[in-house]
Amino acid sequence: MARPTASPFRMGLVHLALVIYTLIALFPVFLTVINSFKDRSAIFRDPLGLPMPKSFSLVGYETVLKQGDFALYFQNSFIVTAVSIFFVLLFGAMAAFALSEYRFRGNTLMGLYLALGIMIPIRLGTVAILQGMVATGLVNTLTALILVYTAQGLPLAVFILNEFMRTVSDDLKNAGRIDGLSEYSIFFRLVLPLVRPAMATVAVFTMIPIWNDLWFPLILAPSDATKTITLGSQVFIGQFVTNWNAVLAALTLAIVPVLVLYMLFSRQLIRGITAGAVK
Amino acid sequence: MGSLKIQDIRKSFGHVDVLKGIDLEVEDGEFVIFVGPSGCGKSTLLRVIAGLEDATSGDILIDGKRVNNTPPAKRGIAMVFQTYALYPHLTVRDNMGLGLKQAGKPAAEIKERTAIASAMLSLDDYLERRPSELSGGQRQRVAIGRAIVREPELFLFDEPLSNLDAALRVNTRLEIARLHRQLKATMIYVTHDQVEAMTLADKIVVLNKGRIEQVGTPMELYNNPQTVFVAGFIGSPQMNLIDGGKLGDTAKTVGIRPEHIQVSAKEGTWKGSVIHVEHLGADTILYLQTEFGPLTVRLFGEHDYEVDGVLYATPDKGRTYRFDAEGKIVRS
């Protein structure tokens, strides 16, 4: 809704800037998608052209699907992402609840310690992580990836959720205590529903780096049974020949699930049920 | 039954002492109000009674049983909060029934008790609504209903009217008074509004800086304040507190309520000029500047006085209070 003071001209400029930004951001995606539907010569002859009847081809998708293991790669990516998000949200929210709700010695220090991971990239510890995974026999398992991604996502989750949980009314939690709810019920039934928009934010921020990550799958789980979709797409990129049809098709397919997950979470982002809880 | 006994309760947050030794007895069926300025510890005391905060030391006895280590839900209390604190995802009916459900009561009993409470507060039409679909006054009624359903020994109210507008505040105040008569339950009520305290309470507890200043019925506090603080806190407009030295009195402070001063255009004890006049219809409030400082006078009915006019004020006999250097009353 436009504020009454904003002139149409100003609003036009604002929208123009937004449209330009959107175009720039979407252009690579657009290019990937249109070229995935063209045959090889059309990709090189006219990379910006839309797929015409003459140049239309599904050869990329055929290659990808015939490769056979792609369903499995998708499944791997999906399991790793979903389980990691679940654990990040669960443990992140629990830690944030403890930090925001209970007074104990070292509370602030603990909060800082948990947030430290935001500033220090987890990849610095790759060698140690790999050694640890080898020692525990977790190399080439999805568990290894899930553990690493959970650790990677937790600092930001704790940080954001901690701030949000401070805004949940103390009176509401105390009302629950007087009604005989346990601390767990207060956490799961009163606090979590109220910070759902924050949870969705955390989920989106956690999900995208995990889905797109190439580093840890390559190092920790490169076996055929545990490849993720991003790693799987790399088979088409060779040192001398790259099967562009297949690469673009694989990437296009990889966008779909993440888009679906994003839409699921963004619905939550918008819907807040806090209205009427307090005041 | 619902008596409460508090013995030497102290509460510190780190190095800050919020409650500095509170002793209090509340008898069954009493309506007790904790009143005091913000930061005096009244809400903390209520939370300690509820079990939401642990006391640093001291004992709390409800019906003669020590409840220091009993969780809030098992103390036989119910609490109404300033911000209503309704469960946003539950309907009015479930909001009221949750406590009983947690306590494992049969569904039929929950239904019956919810029905009684909702009839008492005329909430029948709203039982299936969620808190977000109710107005502020309705929400607070639901919060009160949630307390009634639990049939507690002790009702605790934490500034329940602060979030309501003036008209609703009066209505809800009357409703709470009616409920107290109807339920004959013990109620403890926290407020910073001395009008609420005077109108509702059987017994007022005035708190200041973590200590009890005075306990008494509203009229005892009004007529026999034991300290300067109570004298200044109870009564509106505030009691005139005048430096004793300037009046040639041996007391440190002399207090006179605005309604215990008469004015005359010709003669009187003190001479003063009118600074400001407030016409409230039933009352007229005069602000005078005298040689010993400002003086507030409350006259009943309508009066016409010009600003800057000269008036003589005379205090009613036997209605002045004298306080010593420690703020304690001096019996004359």
C-alpha cells in the first residue's frame, strides 16, 4: 500500500530499481532454464535465444535421467537438507530458549560462544572434521554431512532465535507454568508457535547453503551411494569436454525442490499468529 | 480455605535487594492489595507467592503448609496478568480449560466448570473464538475466567487493569469486586493505582523500596498514615507536605490533606496567591503559592477564583499530621 505522500513518479522509480534488480538476479536462472531445453549446437550458436521448435531438445534431461543415479542423488540431497534443518531448528531453538529464559551464571558468555560460529567459517576445520569422520567410520555416509551441516547452521539459528524468544511475553510463559505445563510443553506448545516466522527465516538461511554445497559432499561423502545433487551434476563437467545439456538440465532440476521448500517456509514467514496473544 | 503467611521473605537479583524482609498475614477470604510506586517490589512479591520466582530466604505458607518448594501449578493459586497472557492458538473454552486438563480432570468436570465461569463473566457467546478475535476487555475477562475455573485457594492479580481504557477499567473493577463477594475467595492484587487500591481492598499493603511501610484498611491508611510515604501516596490530590521549620513547628514535616483546608478572601492562617484553578465539576482544585511554598486545596462543588487573587487558607483542626526526621508520625 502506497503512503499518501509518495508521488507516482517516486513510486515508479522505486519499482524500476526493484525490477532491474529482479532481472539481474533472475537472469542466470533464466539462462540455465532456457538453455537446458535446447540442443547442443543451439546452446552455443545462440545462448540467449528461447528454445524454438527447431532448437528444442530434451536430450539433457534424457541424459540426466538415464544416468540412473540421479533420483538417488536427489534423495540424498533432500535427506541431508531436511534432516539438517530439522536438527538445526530443534537444537537451535532449545539453546535459544535456555539462553533467553533462564538466568544462570555465564549466560551471556555462553550466548557469545554459541554465536562465534557465525564469524568463523566451518570450512577452516575441514581437515580435523575429515580426521574425525575417518576415526568414527562415518566417511561416505549421509550422517557425516548431516552432522557437519547441523553444526554449520546452529550459530546463526541460536543467534536469531535467541533475539526472537526474548520478545515472547513472560506473562504467557508464567501463565503456562501456573496452569501446570512443563518447561517442555511451554517450549513446544507456547513459545515455538509464536516464533514460527523466525524459525522459517532460519530454515531458509540454513537450507540454501546446504543444498548448494559442493565442498563437504566432495570431501566427506563422494561415494556414488551418498552423492548429493550438486556433486552428482559435476560428472558432466569434464576437464576437456563438458556435457552442457546435462549440466544445465541437472541444475534446472535441482532448483525445483529448493523452490518448493522455500515456498513452504515463506508462507510461514508471512503468517504470524502472535496477534491477540498479548495486548 | 485460602490463608497466606509470609515470613521474612527476601529476594535479591545479584547485588540488588528487591525485597528486604517482608512479613505478612492474609486471612481467608480477604481482598488484599499491594500498592506502591514502580520498582518497590510489589510484583516481585506476587511472583514469589506464585512460585514464579524463588525467594532468596524466608518462608511462604499457604493454608499453613510451607510451599517454598512446590511448583506454581500445585500451590492452589491462579493468576491474572497485566498482558492477559492468553494462549493465542487456543479458543476461549480451551484457554479456560487447559489448567484442569493438565491436572488430569475428567472432560465432563472441565466442561461444567468452564460453563459456570463463562456464565459468571458473560463469555458464553465467545467460547469458540480465539483471543485475537476479542477486544481488550473481553480478553481480560477470559483471563479472569481462566483463573476462576481452577477454583484456587488464592487469586493473584498482577495489575490486571493497566492495559484497559478508563471506562473499561471502572467496569472491570466493579466486576472483580462482585466476583470477590460471590466467590468469597482470598485475593491478592497488585497495582500502582491508589484509587484501585482504595476502592477494592479490605486491606492495603503499602510497599516502598522492598519494605512494607504500612498495612491497614483503606480508611486507616487515609486517616492514620504512619509514615510520610504513606501519607503522600494515599489520597488524591496528594497531601500537602510542608517543611515544619517554615511553619515554626518542631516536626520535620507537617502534612495536611487538600480537602482539609478552608479558604477565605478576608482572613485565615496562611496568606497565598492563586497560581492555577482546576474545575472538575464536583470539586475545584486550587493551587496556591504561599510564603512557605505551594499549597493544594480541594474545595467541594463549584467555586470561582481568579488566578493571582489573594486568598487566606486555614487548616481544619486536628487534621494535620506531624512527622519526625525519619518520616515517622509524631503523636501529639
